[in-house]
Amino acid sequence: MKIPKIVWFDSIGVGLFTFIYSLIMTGFSLWMGAAAFIAVSFFFGAGFPKDKIWNIIASFIAGIIWGLIAYNLLQIPAISTMWASAIMFGIMTFLALFLQGTVLKFTIVPAWLITWGTFMLIVSNIAVNNWPLFVFQLLASMLLGIFGIGYTSHYLNKWLFHLFPDKDDQSK
């Protein structure tokens, strides 16, 4: 079985920069590294759309804002019940899709919802004592995933194809 160069180069790049990122996260005792992997997984899953990076970043910010709204609403006892919170999540999801389809067309709903879900997962498992720092760490971790793992592995991939071009296609 012949393994294509793209599989080798992608695997080397993503593996190497995930390793480096993990060392940085551990070395600085940064605990939100999983958010980076979620973000870069979305980015790769979406086909590495470099032309949509600002749309994705705006969507990450919208997801964090949505998380802040949902979290604060859940602090109201009447909304934190099963039915009320389910209705709230349904309405907020409807609004996210509606807003994206009307006035926030530059956003990308999956990135928005992934960030909102990541936010809610984290805050449901830890107590946040410094909200500005938490928001910064979450957004920074997601951006580090895209730029620190995604883009660096992409440029390593291009460099490797330059060093070891395919016989059939010299344009990679």
C-alpha cells in the first residue's frame, strides 16, 4: 500500500505542531488547551478556509458572547429549570441561525455554535473567578489552535512539498 505524500506531510505537520503546542500549554500551566484542538478541528473540517479566517474569528467571538448570555441567564433560578433552560437554549439557537441568515451574514454558524458549546462545557465544570481573563484565555486558545497548529502545519506541508515535489504535480 502506497501512502500519499499529503497523508505523510499532514500527519507530520499536525503531529509536530500539536506536540509543540502541548509543551507550550503545559509549560505555562495553561489549562484550556482543548479549546485549541476544538477550533483547529473545526478549521480543518471546514476545509482550511483561509479566505474565511476573519469570519471564523467573528463567529468565535459571537459564540463566546452567546456563552456569556446563556451563562448569565442560567443564574436566574426560574430559567435554570429543565424546561425553561431547554426553551432558552432553543430560542438562542434559533436566534444564532436567524442572525447569521440576516444581519450577521459574515458569521459561520458551526464556528459560533462550537464556541458556544465549548464555553458552556468549560463553565459547567469549573468556577470562573475572573471573567475577562477567562474570555481572553478561551479566545486566545482557539486562535492558537488555528494559527499555532493549523497554519504552521499548513506552511510546513507546503515547504515539504517544495522539498519533495510529486512527480506528477510540481505546483503543491
